Amino acid sequence: MKARNNRMASIRIKEVFKSFYKTKIIHGISIDIQEGEFLVIVGPSGCGKSTLLRMVAGLETVSAGEIFINGRMVNEDEPMERNVAMVFQNYALYPHMNVFNNMAYGLKIAGTSKKEIKTRVDNAASILQLEDLLERKPRDLSGGQRQRVAMGRAIVRKPDVFLFDEPLSNLDAKLRVKMRLEIKALQRSLKTTSLYVTHDQVEAMTLADRMVVMNNGKAEQIGVPLEVYDYPATLFVAQFIGSPSMNIFKGNSNNNAVTFGDSIEISSKTRFDGEVFVGIRPEHLIVDPDGLLTVRLKITEPLGANTLVYGTVKGTNEEVVISLPGTVEIDSLKNEMRLSFQNKNIHIFDRKTNKRIG
Amino acid sequence: MVEKKGLSYWLSHAGLILGVIVIGFPIWLAFVASTVTQSEIVSPPMPLLPGGEFITNYKEALFSGINAPVALMLLNSTIMALGIALGKIFISLLSAFAIVYFRFPGRQLFFWMIFLTLMLPIEVRIVPSYGVVAQFGMLNSYSGLIFPLIASATATFLFRQFFLTIPNELTEAARVDGAGPVRFFFDIILPMSKTNIAALFVILFIYGWNQFLWPLLITTDPSMNTIVMGIKQMFPSGDDNANWPVIMATSLLAMVPPVLIVIFMQKFFVRGLIESEK
Ligand SMILES: Nc1ncnc2c1ncn2[C@@H]1O[C@H](COP(=O)(O)OP(=O)(O)OP(=O)(O)O)[C@@H](O)[C@H]1O
Ligand SMILES: [Mg+2]
């Protein structure tokens, strides 16, 4: 984080609020995006991700707060004046224009010379492997190809900022992974500051230099993906990031001692008195005959690379899911299992504020 | 294609052929009447096969006519119908664009006002319209024929519905690309509305072509007559003999342009419908 501070912030979102009529959607968000950074905004449906992105694009007015792009306040600017390019979820290609014209349209409006337009479009087409499709209309393209054209339309403009609103959500799972890698590689080579919205946490984890986890119009946590994964700042982040979700147990903290489950006692570095939530990721539970946590098994889901085991905690009946590596043969007669965990993999949240305490 | 030649096959074909005959026979009679001499028509029985006067009758109709040459009336009708069709499309495209894409005070009110004019066809407002046109000195002129008929709530409504189906993202993509409202209209909206425009053009052209009451009222000069009213004017008043062969030739000539428009434009809008630009 320190190393970044001497670089210029490319986008600065400062205390931004948004309401539609009386309904408040964004409740004060501040994010600084560094030059060349790939920032991903992730959050559940309806949390206001698109709204935030559209405010940066200039497609939505800002109710309060300020947005800066390259140090210039752009609240009142038209999208074009902000020099941003946007890739939409449904691609939004002009249906009556062929691929070439789709990509060239913005440049034509900007008054770029014919020769320059051709050079830039051809260049983008070769990067995105669209050379043979330039004469086609969007309806004659596959989903992945349309997606590429939408990307091409963004890159020919050489904008200061790329904005992506769930650009991959209309593709099938395999293509999504492929395009994800392509987007990442493209952004790496162009070094254009990017703001990417998704509700898919895998996309967020893999693409992001830093990610913002949003919930209900607030930024719950901003950080590099692994930091967010390892040290979720709130209960919401803990449960939203990671699949399957983190196991959460009710517990009590007394000074440095935390108890949960069937009177399991662990020590915490942070002193705290009161009710807490104790979280453990499914992959951090280990089968161990001497383990402290006893789980009554319900069902297993073999996924090939790992196996998900569902059950309830003995004593409290809280739901628990365990992710075990490889294929695990569970003895169906033995319907109890003992598990252990390492203290460093325990997350503790204040039950009143849902904030992380250790 | 299921090849099934049962009773129903023959019955349905017989029904269709009968229908064609019922509709086609009067037209055939009109055609026959336009190719014979006046005396052949008035002496019964009426001929059922074409005679030898085709060229003479059509020449007379086209170039001298009864009150005015039919060629001139055809031209007048074409100008009026084109003016009405294009004018209606132009105005309703613009008003639908305004109503859908701009937020201005009274937007809904204006929309409903336009919509209400659907209930005011020319026949209802013919007296005040005549007054206005007369005051502007537009009697016996193309503008007088065209302008009072040019507003179209139907077309505005159709374009509005179509614009509402254009995805919002497309509008936003154009904004991000830097297209202002005018560019957006000409570069995106207009080409996307091609099919609708073609379909409306056919309907509105025929609507304009078939105007009868309004041209009858405001054109007193035979050289401004339109063909549809012109046919009516050809019937003699009093004891004169009607020149049936020429009248029939005129009737058939009056059908040609609308038929051509339908045949020609059909290609456009059928292709447009198949291509489906969305
Ligand atoms: N123009 C609008 N008028 C009123 N409410 C709106 C408008 N646009 C969005 N909203 C509301 O704002 C909230 C956030 O919408 P937004 O589109 O930003 O969600 P999102 O996080 O992008 O969700 P998703 O993942 O489903 O796309 C939603 O509750 C939505 O109903
Ligand atoms: Mg969204």
C-alpha cells in the first residue's frame, strides 16, 4: 500500500451519495483508484455496484460527493468529456453497424482521421482476433465474439479509464473463464485504469489488483484480494467472499478467551468482552480424531477436486460445511466426525457491530 | 410441407379461387370497359372480352381526360400522397424521439394531447381546417392539400412504442461514444427504425392517396384535382353522357401507383422483418 501513495490517483471517488427520489442507494463511498490499477467492485445483486459505476461513467448524476478523474472534478461532465469507455453487460453493440463501424463510431464522432481510425481498429481487431469478422453485423456473431467487439470498441478510443459492468455474465462458464483471462492480459498490457463490477467473487478475486466489497450501498472493505480473503473486515465480507461460505458460530468472548460450539475454548489476541461470531472457512477444517469440534454428518457433495461435507455442530446444532481435498469416502455408519483447526484461521466478529475484532 | 390432397385441400382451394373471382371480376369488367368504345358498353349485353380501343382510350384519359388530364391528376395525387406519408413519418419520428428521450415539463401531457388527436380525423375538424387553409391562401395548392393532414398520432404512437423497446444500454453506449441527441437520432435511431418506416410509408401513402373529401373541398381548379376525387368529377351532371371507357381507364390508372408502392416496398419491410435488427 505504501508504494502506491506516490503515484497519482487516476480516479478518486470522494464521499459519494446517490438517491433515486427518496430512496437512498449509495451511502457515502470513498475509493481512490491508482493509475493503471484494476479495481473490482463486488457485491450482491442490488447493492448499488452498477449505480456507482454509472456515476463514474457520467450516465447517472451524483447526489452528493465528488468524482475526480485524473485530478479533474467530473461531476458535471458528459460521459464523452470524461474520456472513459464502458463495456456493458449486454454488449450494447449497434445492431445496424458492422463490427468495424461499431468500433469506429466513437472515433468518428471525435473527428479522428479515416486513416487513424483504420489503424486503430485494425490494431484492436488483431489484439482481439476479430480481423475476419470486421464486415459482420453483431447478430451474426457468437456471444464471445460480441463480447470482444465490445472490448474492441472500448480500447480503440484509448480512454483514460475502462469501465466494465458485469461484462461476462452472459457467457457460459467455460467462455467466462477464457474471457476473464483475456481481459486480465489485455489490461496488463494496456495499463489502463479499470473499474470492473461483478457479483461473481471468483471473477473479483482473480481479476482484481484491489477489490471493493460492497453491501447495501456501502463499501464494507477495500483491499487486495488475498487480504480481503484472509482478513475479512466484517461478517458480511467473511460470508460473501469464499465458496462455500465461511462457517459462522455464535460465541462469547471474555478477555482473551473465546468459547463457542460445544464449550470449545480458544484464545484470541484481542481483548474483548461480549457476544461474538466465530468464523472458520470450510477449507480450514481438518479431519482429526483428537479435534475439538464434533460434527454430525448429513450429506456429502463430491466435486472431484474436493468434497463438501455438510453437517451440524454437536451441542449447538449450528450448520457447518467442510471442504476436504480429493475424494473422501465417508463411512456412512460412522455419522460423527471430529475436526480440528488452527488458531490463525479463526475469525472473530463483534456480534453487535459485525466488525472484525480478531 | 405436408402433401395432403384430401377433400379439405380441394375445398379450401375452391374457396380461395371463388374469392379471387369475386374480387377480380369487377376489376376485369372495368378493364374490359376501358378497352371498348362507348357504344359497345351501352348496348347490352355487356362485352366480357377486351376490345381494340385500349390505346385510344388510355391516351385520351391520360392526356386530355374529361375535366383535367389524368396524367396531371396522377402527378397531383402522387405529390400529395408522398407529402403526407413523408411528412407524417418525419413529424412523428421527431415527436416520438422527443417524448421518449427528453425529459421536459409536460412531457406526459403532450403525449396524451397527441394521442387525443387520434379522435379528431380530418372529417371532424373539416370546417375549421378549411377556414385556416383559406385564410392562409392555400386553397388550390399542394401545401393546402398536404399540411392539414400531416400530423399523425398513430405514427407517433407506433414510433414511441418502438423506441421504448430499444435497450437503454444502447443509448448509453452512444452517449459514452460521444453522440449528442442529433447524432444519436440520425446514426442510431433512424437506421434502426428502417423497417417501421417502410411499413408506415406504405400505409400512409395509401391513406394519402385515398383522400377524397379534403381535396374535393379545397381544390376548385381542375389542374389541382387529385385522381381519387377526379374520378368522381368525371361523372357528368345533368343529361350529358358519361364517357365510360375513359372513366374506367382512369379508375384502373388510379390503382397503379398504390399497387406499385405495395409491391416495391414489400421487399423492404419483409426483409427488414426477417433480419430483425435487435
Ligand atoms: N433509475 C433508477 N430509479 C430508481 N431506482 C433505481 C434506479 N436504478 C437503480 N435503482 C435501484 O438501485 C439499487 C441498486 O441498483 P444497481 O443496479 O446499482 O444494483 P447492482 O448492484 O448493479 O445489482 P446487480 O448485480 O443486480 O446488477 C436497486 O435497488 C435498484 O432498484
Ligand atoms: Mg448491475
